[in-house]
Amino acid sequence: MSGPAVDTPRTHAVPRSKLRSFLSLVQFEHSVFALPFAYIAGLTAMWQVDRHIHWRQLLLITVAMVAARTFAMAVNRIVDRAIDARNPRTRHRELVTGVLSVRFALLGALAALAVLVGAAAALNPLCLMLSPVAAAIPAGYPYAKRLTWAPHAVLGLAQSIGPIGAWIAVTGRWSWTAVLLGLAVGCWIGGFDIIYALQDYEFDRTVGVKSLPARFGPYVALAWSRVAHFATVGLLLWFGSAAGLGWLWLVGVLAAAGALAYEHHLVTPTDLSKVNRAFFTVNGYIGVGLFAFGLADLLVGGLRP
């Protein structure tokens, strides 16, 4: 099982710069999956505090989120490079082909870590204090695949940090309301990471990489994915109630529930051909759609620029 990012063969008419290769390595554009929920948390906290959007905080939240993900993905690729070289689906990755050196990838990871810590320090002392946790847990994902049959839970835990951290960035204090949204995101991403891992479950069995599909097969793995996504919907509804959101959020959650049901319709134990469509297209709509409904609900409720 490899990290939660699409892998398509790449051909290049001309050599790319090292920076472009690094951004490709960490699938920089896929930050879209986590950012909408950090924005929902941050904007909801702003709505509760004083009904105004604080653009500086929102910018720093964006920088911190992207930097944390970039660091984690770079570490993931570095740690997994030997496994990636053996997997036909991932052997084109930059660290395997030599397009990018391990040294440059490590420097990129350290630069992203520095940006994360700097953004956290600019937000508030609690964010700075917790920034090592925000880096360490996501970076532990590739090691989890060697230790537990449920690395998807570790990935989910890592992704839950985003909304919780965004809330702390605004208020400077812990919030159990934000934890509900964080757990919803964790269940969502953990659930579709199980689906993504279906692509490699036979290969993973041969090399000893651990995952639910590799241990239990597609039928049981997809059942656990459905449980995770059922929990996602429940937690999103609970978050809306705890945060005081209105009917627009409810509509958004119901739409997300429909999209998740469609995702599970696309992927079956006997037909894995639509994994990428379910993983990227459907989940992209879920993240952006929930953000749109959440923002609309907050604006109707009095949030002002």
C-alpha cells in the first residue's frame, strides 16, 4: 500500500526543475482534500468569536496545512522508496527513477517543517507548542504500514489534526467541537484510504506491507470503509449541532452522504477499475461541496468579511 495520492505514469519531453519534481513527488495539488475542513473549522471559530473573517489567520492556517502535508508526504516517499521501486504502479516515482535525489527530498521536507513551525509561531503559542505533534503523527504513516493492519486509522488520526489545529489557530484554546469535525475528517480519509489500498493488496501481501485489504481481503476491507464513512456522516451532523450551524450545513452533509454512497457503488470487491474515480473525483466534490455549504451557512448566520 502506498500513500494517499494518485499515481499515473509521467513522461517528460524536457527535464523538469528539481522544485517541480519535488512538488510532483508530494502531489502538492492534492492539498485540496484537507484544506476545506480546516477552513470550515477556522471560519466556524471566527463566527463564534466575533462574526468576522480574519484573513491573516486564514492565510497562516493555509500555509501551515500545506506545509504539514508537504512534510508528511516527503517523509512518506523517502521511507517507502524501496517498496515503491518494486511496485509496478509506483516505480515511476521521482525518488525511484532518480529524477530527484533523497538529499533534495529531505531538504524539501525540512524546509516544509520549518514553514509549518514558523506559521504556527505566528498564530499563537499553543499552535507553536503543538506543531511537533502536527508533524510527527502524519510522518508516522509509512511506519504504521509496517507495524499494524490498520495504518488507515493512523492516516485518519493525522488528518484529524487539521480542523482541530485550525480552531486552535483562531481561538488559542482546545475545542471538543473541533474534535468532532476532526474525527469526521479522520474517518472520511481513513475510509477512502482503505479503498485506495485495494489497488495494491496482492502486492502488499508479497512484500509484507500491512493494510486491511492485504490482511482480510476486499470484502472485509470495503465493509470497514463503509463503517468509517457511516461514522463520518454521524460526526458531521454532530459537529453541526454542537457548533450551532443551520439547515444549509445539514443539506451539505446529506449531499456528502449521497456522494459517499455513490463512491461505494463505484468500487466493489469484484471490480476495482473505478478506484481512482471514487478516490479523487468523488472525494474532491465532497470536500469542496461541504466547504461551500458550510460557508453559506456561516454567511447566512452573520459571518462577515
